[in-house]
Amino acid sequence: FSSGLKCFCLKSHFPLSLNNNNNTNPTSIMSTNRAPKSGFAAEAQRKINSKYSEELAAECLEWIKEVTGEPINTSGEMDNFYEVLKDGVLLCNLSNAIETGSVKKINTSKMAFKCMENISAFLECAKKFGVPPQETFQTVDLWERQNLNSVVICLQSLGRKAGKYGKPSIGPKEADKNERQFSDEQLRAGQTVISLQYGSNKGATQSGINFGNTRHM
């Protein structure tokens, strides 16, 4: 009886582990059934979501559509933006469109860890293309919809750099580096300039400043 009860409890609470015919992804279920945020967490999430721009998101999707040729819905509405990008497949296709062979393997499985692998692969490519770390996002920001605004920021940054790879770009054109090389002779000549040649050598002083009342003799 005890073993039968134990088996019943296991089947009630963990049907996925005992039913080989069930192909549902446990990780996906845990993410979907996660309790909604409340209190301070909910307020923090609302503040993050308030920074999301549908206009910029739509611009990103239009750009991705142009670069990849994929017939995607380019609405900047938050739900659509998430659904289009969440599995990472389109992001990997974007990476390969910018530079062929950037992502060697694209997972088409809808299992959570496979989708997150796609997102991680895209993030590595984004860094390689020149997107600074502070303008990238965490995998969970997209997969768990924690910060879609950071995804928009990353795509905008990548879009500005795409022109260097011969692809359409978005946003203002980034300035090119203007590096200058000085010879040893020029550097030595700079060391001979005396301070008076830069202007006045009299800086700010406390001369003439009195604090408090004067002493009366």
C-alpha cells in the first residue's frame, strides 16, 4: 500500500518524468506557470516596461525584415515583438545575414534551453560586430520577457554598425575613429613647450579671501 501511495503521489505531481509519451518541455512549463510578480517586483517590472518604445521596436523589426528577407510582422507592440524574437531563430538568421557563417548551428526546437542557446549565440555575434557590453542584454531579458527594452537597445546598436558590413543600417551614422600617429620627433618637440605658451601661469588662489570677522587691535 505504501509503495502504491508513493507512486500515486509521484504521478500526481511529476507526470512529465513518468510519461514517456509526453513531449512537453518541463522548463517551458515552469516559465509559463511562474507566479506573477507582485509588490515591489511588480512595480519594478512596470518601470522597466514603461521605457519600452513601440516606435523603436517597430524600427528594429523593419530593419531585421529588410536585412534577412524574412516575412515577419513588424508591429512594435510588445507582445508581437516578444513572439517574433523569443526563440532566437530570427536573431541567428540576422547574424548570418550580416556576416555569413556567424552562427554555425541554429536550433529549431522550441525547447527552452535550445531557444536560449540561440539567443546566447546571437549575443556573442553582437559583441563581435562591435556592440558594447553595456548595450547588450541578458538571455532571460528576452526569453523570460524581463526587459524587452534592453533587447531594443541592443538591436538599435547593432543596426548602427551594420553599415560597416555592407548592410542597411538604422539610426544616426556612427563617427569613425580618427587615430593619429605622432613621430618621436613630434613627441619630443611637444615636451619643449613651456607653460607660459599655454596662457596665464597664474591659477586661482585664496589671496584676498577673509573668513569670519577681522581681529580688532
